[in-house]
Amino acid sequence: MKMHTMAAVATLVTSTFGMSAAYAENCLDTTTTPAYIACVGSFTGNINGSASELTDLSTAFGGVWTYSGKSDDAGSGPFSTSPTGGTGTLTFDTAQFGVFAIGLKAATNYSYFLFDGGIGGISSIDYDTLGVAQNGQGIAQGLSHAALYFGEGVPVPNVPEPETYALMLAGLGVVGFMARRRKI
């Protein structure tokens, strides 16, 4: 069989059979608003608050973790609704303060996302599941459920504010201007 015929057959097979099969992605492919601080995954399995999940969160993000509930619990757990799409909004019953993690489960995969609600709190999170599971066409799989975890003693990396970058660039500009002025 010629090489181009084999390539055509391989393309036909993957496009035919790959449409419904989900495969693991990198959690960094997921977009959330507000933005998550860190993420880990995608993994195969389920999320339901088991002791091994809390250990996984401690290993990934540090600190000690507790499970709050999941969106497919009776009454949607700690969430106001239980969204099911590849994109959607997770709305909390009450605003979440401090450090917390969301586990997103789609198809047979899940990923964890770290957030810092600070003192202002976070009331909802817009999400997609691209970093959890995609089908063979690269389309995000629908959300099965989300889980909420609270972290204690979790080190949160400092993310510079845009003003910090502006001041740094202004300082570099002044240094460059002064260096150029001395040459003239």
C-alpha cells in the first residue's frame, strides 16, 4: 500500500472513531474568569472528595485541604446551579474568600484549578473544559460536575499588578534616556 493511501486511511479512521472519544488535555488549556493562579491535570478518574484527592491537592498546591461539596450533590452542593456545558458559569451559594480550588470533571478526566478569593471574595467563575477533556475534534467535553475545596496554609504566588510593570518600564526608559544623554 502506498504511503499517501495509508495516510488517507489513518485520517479517515481517526476522524470517524475519534469524534466521541475524549482524551486528556493540559489544564493550562482551560480559561477561567477570574483567572486561576495555578492548575494541575488533566487526570483520568472521578472527583468526589476522597482522602486521596485532598492528598493530591496538598502535593500539587501545598497546605491542608478540605472538601466542601460538588455541583451534582443534592441542591447543587456549594453552587447555586449545576452547569453541564463545555463552557459555562459556576455560581457559588456564597462568595468564596481566601484560597480555594475547583475541580472540573468532564468525560473521564478532571483537573484542579487554584483561586484566591482574597478579602473581596469570588461569587462566580466562568470556565471552559478544554484543559480537562476534548473530543477527537478538539471540542471541549461537557462538564459532568465541579467540586469545591478549601485550602489552609497554601502559599499563593504573588502576581504583579499591571502598574508594577508600567513603573518598571518607565524606570528602564529613564535609565536608557540617561545613558543615551551621557553619550551625546
